[in-house]
Amino acid sequence: MIDTGSLGLTEAQLADAVGAAARAPSLHNTQPWLFRPTPDGIELHADRDRQLPVADPSGRELRIACGAALLNLRLALVGHGVRPLVTLLPDPARPDLVAVVRRGGSRPPTPEQRRLLEAVPRRRTNRRPFTDALVPTPARHALRRAALDEGAWLDLVTDPVQRVELGAMARRAHERQMADPEFVAELERWTGHGEERPDGVPAAAGGPLPRPNATWVLRDYSGGTARAADDVEAEPLIAVLSVHADGPREEVRAGQAMQRVLLTATTHGLAVSFLSQLVECPDVRESMRRLISGTRPPQVVLRIGQGWPVPGTPRRPLGDLLLPPPDGPTDTGLPGSAPLHVEDGPDPGSTNHHT
Ligand SMILES: Cc1cc2nc3c(=O)[nH]c(=O)nc-3n(C[C@H](O)[C@H](O)[C@H](O)COP(=O)(O)O)c2cc1C
């Protein structure tokens, strides 16, 4: 049985909330998160065993994924009438304890929170070609507002000169990554397989690849089976999400903002994929920072447009995502294998965030 503690949820509600959190996107679908229900609430931990050492040596993208899971968790709790109180990175001695979420009273969801929550299971990364239809202005405003609501910025790259430069930077970064045998080996370990795994990106979720002379490169998730596409959209909306600074707290903030942007895109019927080459190569990322925001470090680059439906990606069973409560192993009551490991530590500190 899960101890639902002071969150005041039924076991089914808690399972639903963790399930919503686990629907978040993550680099190569590593799903690098663990959850621990405690008498006080629920802890979200980064799962270091699922960090990608070549693509993400600092764990920046791992913390962005955890931030995305945190936003989903907050929305799911609001959906169950719980006002979440979130403390980010409460214990310097335990840097993988990303957040603690406690009950901050009761509150029904707003219509917007309800819309975002309903988008959680519908959101997908869409690597297929988009149509040439432009993203309408109201949707552009909504995407920027979504980032601002979470303390981040979303720069829409519309200047033609900047777009040409950014496209060239993405190509440079992409070619460098694909010439690195370790990067390619890591990509192959996590992508392009069949449907049998509960993690990674199956080949079915990959798209056709743009022709070599196309403006925007896309990473191959098909395991080498992708056809070259002639129907890739000419002018996708390119959006760069940035936050005040680098560092773990800002990266978790960026992850929450990214997820709010992605869910908002879903509510507007938009398709989104990523151009992470631009933020994974440090020198390219620095050039992009100077090109786009001037000061704020870019965290996520998105390709946004109008697309067709794509299949979803798998998720690990909930039972594999739960750490036992602080006082020792327990039956989680959820399907999946045994909890992964136990950690001890003092109760985390004060509140710093409301949904
Ligand atoms: C920080 C981050 C970086 C990502 N970078 C890329 C990328 O460069 N290219 C891409 O196609 N997908 C990228 N993804 C998307 C993941 O592959 C995707 O979220 C995962 O496979 C799960 O699929 P879903 O988003 O459809 O649920 C990224 C996701 C995150 C969170």
C-alpha cells in the first residue's frame, strides 16, 4: 500500500498523479525520475542511473526532464483538488532530490489548468514533417505566456538572418555529434528499437529525415530506417526557451516552463519536436545565446508547427518509479518490480512555490 500521507489523496489518486508526472518528455525517453511518497507529501528524485553521459554530461537535460515531470505532478494534484506547495532542491547534501511537494490546502483547478492537465496524455514529440501552415498569432502569444508563467522566456526566432544563422549552427552541431562514435553509440542504445522496451524511443516514433540541403536538421530516431523526406515544412516556428541563469534550480525551472509550453502547444493543436543539438554543444550554445537572448542561457530549442497525429512512446511501470518511504521498504500496491533503492535524510525545508 502507498502511504498517501498529508497529501490527503486516495491510493488511486496518488498513482494517477505519479502516472501523469511520468508522461513527461525526457531526452531519448530515459525517464530519469523517481518518486517517494512520505508522511509529508511526495518527493521527486532525479535517477542518475538514467543520465546520458555523452549527450548530457552535466545532467542539465536530466533536470529539465525532472522539471517537466514536476509540472505534470503539480497539475495532476490540482486536478485532485490539492494545492501543491513545491520546494525545489531543498537539501544541498542531496542534489538529486529535485523537489518536495506538500499539500498547501485545497483548490479546484482553473479552466486553464484543466485544459493543460487534459493535454498531458495527448502531448507527443512529433518528428514528422509539418504542413506549411503558420502558427497563428494567438497561439504564439499563448506559448510565450506559458513560459512567462513559469519564470522563463520563449524567444520566437522570426528574423530571417537569425534563422539562417541558427539553421547553420544546428547543422554544425549535428554533424559534430554524429561524427562522435560515443554519441552515436549512446543514441543507438536508446533509440530505433521495436516496441518491446518500456523506455527509449522506438523506431515508430522517428520521422523521415530532411534532405541534406534542408535548412533544419533532425536527429535520426529511426535506427537508420528513415526515408529522406521531400515534404518537410519550409518555415517551422523555431522557439528558444531560456531562464535567468545556469545551474540546477534554473534548469528545473526551465523544465517546468518547457512542459507548460509543450502542453499549451497541445491545447492549440500544434506539433512540436526538439533541436537539442544547439544546446548540447557548449560552444554552439554560447553562440546561440549571443545570437538570440544576449544574456540568458538557452535551455531548450523547439520546432513548432501544424502536424498529423503520431504514436506515443512507452513508459516504465509505476511500481518501478517509486522509492520506499523513509522508514523502509513497503509494498507499493502498484504493478512493476521492486523499489530501486532507499535513501535517508532530514526533512526538507521551506516552501517556495505554489501552482
Ligand atoms: C531535454 C530534452 C531534450 C530533447 N531533445 C530531443 C531532440 O533533440 N530531438 C528529438 O527528436 N527529441 C528530443 N526530445 C524528445 C524526447 O525524445 C521525447 O520526449 C521522448 O522520446 C518521449 O517521447 P514523447 O515526448 O513523445 O512523450 C528531448 C526531450 C527533452 C526533455
